[in-house]
Amino acid sequence: MALLELQGVSRRFGGLQAVADLTLQVPEGELTALIGPNGAGKTTVFNLITGVYRPTGGRILFDGQDLVGLPPAAIVQRGIARTFQSIRLFKGLTALENVRIAHFARVTYGPGAWLSRGRPFREEEEAILAASYQWLERFGLARYALEPAGSLPYGDQRRLEIARAMATRPRLLLLDEPAAGMNPAEVEALMELIRWLQASFQVTIFLIEHQMRMVMGLCQVVHVLDFGRLIASGTPDEVRRHPRVLEAYLGQGAGGS
Amino acid sequence: MSRAADLTTAFFARPASWPLVLTGLLLAAWLIHRYGWLNPYQQQILMYVGIHIILTASLNLVNGYMGEFAVGHAAFMAVGAYVSSLITVRLFPFQAAPLLFPLALLVGSLAAGIVGLLVAFPSFRTRGDYLAIVTLALNMIVKSAIENLEVIGGPRGFLGMQRLTTLPWVVFWVISSLWLLRNFIYANLGRGVLAIREDEVAAELLGVDTRRVKLHAFILSASLAGLAGGLFAHVVQFITPRSFDIVRSTEILVMVYLGGIGSLAGSVIGATVYTVALEWLRFLGQWRMAIAPLLLVFLMILRPTGIMGLREFVAFIPREERNLRARLEALGRGRQGWPPAGEAGRVGPHGPA
Ligand SMILES: Nc1ncnc2c1ncn2[C@@H]1O[C@H](COP(=O)(O)OP(=O)(O)OP(=O)(O)O)[C@@H](O)[C@H]1O
Ligand SMILES: [Mg+2]
């Protein structure tokens, strides 16, 4: 069963067709990749799924329900979380605070509780703190808990962003070029982290990536986008040999691994 | 840090410290009031300081903590001032007014909160200049609305209030307001407020209901400004639309950016320094009014985060949040057997930290 299904999704920006009639599926529990040259429309696809932009056409089904028109916060509550191509941490807040904020929608206490800061408030806050710290521990970030997120090393900022997204307890995790700017060793560690996430938390992962090495090592299915259109889908090996993919990547000389 | 800071931290770490300090403050205020330990002029300045603290902290919630730019806070003050004055003068029997004064203040504050609601909606769109223009317009609309309402004195103003605001009352309301703001900020909605300041889109994409957060922040901010307006009206006993013009709003902005954005301690410092300094500069006469706008421009250029700038005195941080490091250490120790069975199948690639 497909957890996420895009049916003829389109998005125009003025005269530019950023995404054109895109139909694809992300099967539950798997690792699916979305690749394509610069400006192909990959990030736009994520923005459409998460409600940042509204599609000019088509349907986006998550678990069988149409997401189009829902505000981003509501989509997160349905179980979709994401990271950003250019890191968007709350840089001035601590790493811990970044993760605590991700619990926002699940807090149940009301005004009476936060006004009095009594037992129900403290118990729920304690649970949030414990869960947040656990996410930091899992990602090896516990020692930065009380440091401003902006002061973390680059690679750790990327991982903090994933930890923060995971704290919303998503069923589908969208990663937008998580390996961007990482060295080969860091990329290796990141791949291991993603595999571990998927195995441990039963989270479905939809990944945008430029580096073919990462895609080859991780994903069962790859979709290739060029000028907003889907030009190929298949296993990494199939896609890599696909004439139209070679053509698309040749233009910018960044093909293959 | 310094020894003084350590001692303060240690003092406020004790549960009994806060009630002690607050009772002390209230008692002192009452004694000063009752036995005239300070002359009426000095008491009046202290009352202005208190009223300004409430105004500054309330605007700080929107501009400092949430990172928006609202510029017409005097509008809310006006609503609170006029509504509470109308109640104490026209509704309450003369003798009962002192007893019912808190009620009048709360109704005034509520009315201001409702007006705050009107500003919250435009803020839903995007942040930035848009909100500044809306709040500026609101300030002018409220002022000219009052000018055109002959029943409440129109441009001539409104008078007849008893001097119901006393130093103990001011201290009481300052404490309540700061306590309310503190509890709001260091809870879920407050975290949402900070997230909006840092990155509104990212906040939304982590499930923060930014509309709900903004609604709460604006209503809270406007009601506190309304409360301050009510207190103000019952010190000066005579209010006119001009008491709540754009110059007044600018003064509140100055106090926020002087003391420090995103800081309750900063609000206290900003309000105190500005109010006292302005008293010293009385000899300048009308020229004093030029100080606020100039100061605002200088502050925004030279030190936009103010004296405290996003920092906070430990005394203004709830105990649970102050002890974070210790709490995290306790959590870390409690999880020696990580990962818990059933939750995670394997140890993470980076191991338990
Ligand atoms: N908000 C917007 N307004 C106008 N044009 C946009 C907007 N967002 C994206 N575009 C355009 O849509 C096209 C696709 O952009 P997108 O960011 O989705 O590409 P991408 O595949 O993620 O590229 P990259 O690999 O560089 O990240 C680009 O031409 C871009 O300029
Ligand atoms: Mg992109």
C-alpha cells in the first residue's frame, strides 16, 4: 500500500511550470528517492506535500486522504515531517528547545495548567523534556542540549534537524538533500543513521538527493524529475542507465556516482 | 559567573524565596503609602515606573519574544483607560469605587484584549511591515474615535476619576502581570512564540499552530496594556485622546528596545531607567518629547537587542526551567539501560550519548 500518493500534481509559478502532472507513490515502510538536476522541482514537490504551497492541480493522498488545502501544521499532525535543504533550525534557541517545540501539537494541558504550573502541567512538561532529551541522545547530540542550535557543527545541525522532525513522531519523513555539504565519512554515517531510523521507528522515508552514491546505497525505488516532469522511475540501477536520465544529467555534467 | 549571580541563583532556588520577596515588596509598598515614607511626588514616579513596566513587558511579548513589530500599543492603553474610568465614574457608587476598582481594571483590560483580537488577524498573514502599519493605523483610529465621542468628553478629555491607583495596587498588578507573562512564556504556547520569532515557516512545519499562538500573544499583550491604561487613568485622574497618541506608543517602544527584547528583566530595567531619566529631564520642557523618537532610532541602529538582549535574570525564570541542566543529568542517568526494550530495535549509529 502506498502511504503517500501524488496524482497528477502540478504547480506553476507565474510562467514557470515547476511541477507538471506528477504522479508517483511512496510505499509504506520503504526508502524512496527523488532525484533530478538543479531546479528540476524537487523541493517544490516537498513544499506541495507539506502544504507550504498549494498545488495548481492534482491530488495528494496521505494514507488515502487528500491533503490539498490543509495548513502545514495540520499536515504535520497527520504524520508528515520534513527537513530543509538549507538548514532551518531555530538557531538562537538551544538544541533541546528545538526538539521541545516539535511537541507543540501534542500538548494537552490548557490555560488553567500553564497558569498555575501545578502537577498536571509539570508532569506533561517532564514527559516532553524526557522525550526531547532522548531524541538528542539517540542522535548523539545530548552534549549540545543547552547550546544554541546555531553554534553546532554543520553536520550536527543537519542531524539535529532530523531529530527535531522525528520528535513530531511522523509516519513519513521527508529529507531534502540531507547529505548536502557533508564529507564522504559524514555521508556514510548519515546513511547508517537513515537506515537505523527506518528500521527502529517504522518510518517511511522520502528522500531528495543529488549524490547518486547515497541514493544507490539506500533506496529501493528512485524517481527522476526534470523540468518538473517525471522522466524515469525504477531501481537505482535501472534509473542510472536510463537514456533520458543520462541526457538530463549530461546537460550539467553531474551524472552517475 | 560572578559571586552575586551565584548567590541570587542559590536564593531563588529555594521554594520559599519568591513568596518572601513578593510579600516584602507588597508590604513595603503599603507602608510607604500608609505612612508617607516617600513624598507624593516620589510615590507618583514609582507608580509610573510600575505602569511602564506592565506596558513594556506586554509589548515585549509581541515585539521581543515573538519578533513582530507592533507600534501602536497606546491604543490598547487608551481602551483600558477609558473603559475603566467610565466604569468607576459613571457606574460605581462613589463610596464603593475603591473596593470595586480591581473589577473596573479587569473589564478595561478585557476590552483592550478584544481590540487586540482585531490586530491578531492581520498578523496571521506574514510578519514585517504589514503589522506595523496595521497597529499604527489602529492607534490613530482609536484616538480619533475617542475624539469624536462627545459622550466621553471628545477631544476635551474625560475626568472625575478618584485617585484609586495607589502604590500597593501598582506593585500588586506589576507582580501579577510579570507572573502571568512568565508562566505563559515558559510553557507550550511560549515556546511557539519563540519558534515564530526564529522561523515562522519552520515552526508551522513542526506542527506549531501559529495562529493560535499569535491569537494568545496579542490578546495577552493588549489586555495587559489595557490594565496599565486603567491604572494610569486613576493616577492622573484626567485623560484625553492625546494621552494615547503615537508619542506614547513610541515611548513604550523605546522602553522595550532600551531594556532588552525577549526579557522580562529587560522590561523592568528599560521602564525604570526611561521613566526616571525623563523625570530628571523635566527642565527640557516640551523638548522632552523629542527624546523618545530620537532614542528609538539610535537604539535600533546601535543596539537593537537592548541592555538585557534576550537574556534573563534567574529570578524571572521558573524553577523547573532554571534547573534544566540538573534535570537533564538526572534523565541521562536514569537511562543507563538504553534503548528501552520494544521502543528501538537497535542502538543508534552514534550510540547513546
Ligand atoms: N516560490 C517560488 N516562486 C517562484 N519560483 C519558484 C519558487 N519556488 C521554486 N521556484 C522555481 O521552481 C523551479 C524548481 O525549484 P526547486 O527548488 O523545486 O528545484 P530543486 O529541484 O529543488 O533544485 P535544487 O536541486 O537546486 O534544490 C526553479 O526554477 C525555481 O526557481
Ligand atoms: Mg531543492
